[in-house]
Amino acid sequence: METLKNMSMMAVLKLGIPRTELPKTVAIEVEKLESRIKSDWTGIFRRWDRDLWCDRDRVKIDWSGGEWRFQLYYDGFPVPAIKIKAGHAKDLGYLGCVMFLLPGNIVWIDDFKVVVEDRKFIFYGAYYSHAGYCWRQFKAILSHSGDQNRLRMEVEEGRLVSGGEGDEGPGTL
């Protein structure tokens, strides 16, 4: 179970609250948490793609100011970067489907959660597939093995979501 302290510090990071507006002891704890996130999650990782490790495919991850930046590389060539910031619903388009290994055409991310102790973060959102003509919620858990820089993606699909069609977004999740 996550503590109120950890949830509060993560909220400060995700919302980008200036450290100068925090009590000194809290600001120090938030800085320690952010340093841990950066040391664990900033770098270039080998990508897990369903049932095999992709030696040629890499993901460069960076964390800054409450925002994740993912740069995918296929066969050594970069594709456009994906940026995800907390509190901002974000249409990641087809690249989101590639990143999160989803069978759709469009991905929206609504929020994320970092579990520092387990070296994983969790993204919450919905994806749209023209094949099924519907939005479906999902939770994607991204974790890595600290020593080998290998990413592992687990996706849990949820209920169908009512709302817009296609590029209009999933409506209210």
C-alpha cells in the first residue's frame, strides 16, 4: 500500500509545484524522490516486444518537470518522441499503440503513477481500434530490470468506454 507521504510527493512532482512553495523538509524529500526516478528511469533501454527481446529496438526515456519523454528507435532510426505529462489527457496517436503494444489506431493517456520501490510506472488511458469501432480502457505497466536495462510492458484491458469516435477522443473515462 502506498503511503500518503509518497502519494503527496508524487503529486508535487506531477503537478510541477515549485520547491520554494514547500516546507524545507518536504522539498528535500521531493528532491530525493525525483533523483531516484531520474536515476532509475533516465537512459536507453532494450524493448520487450510481446515474446522476445528486440536487440535492435531501443527506447530512450527521460523525466523532467513532471513529464515523461519516450524516444523510440527502430533498427537504429529514431521515430517522433512521445511526451506524457500528468493531468493532461494526451492523444498519442498510432505511436502510442506502438509504445504500449496495443492493437488500436489511437491511444489517449490520462494519468500515470510511479512505484519507485518496484521500478515500474503505470499509465492509465484508452485506445481506439477502427476494427472494433470502440474505445477500450487500459492500464499499461512498464517495468525494468535495473542491471540489464530491459523494459517489460504488461497491458491490462478494461471495459468499453462510451464517448467520441476516432479522433474525437474517448470522452470521460
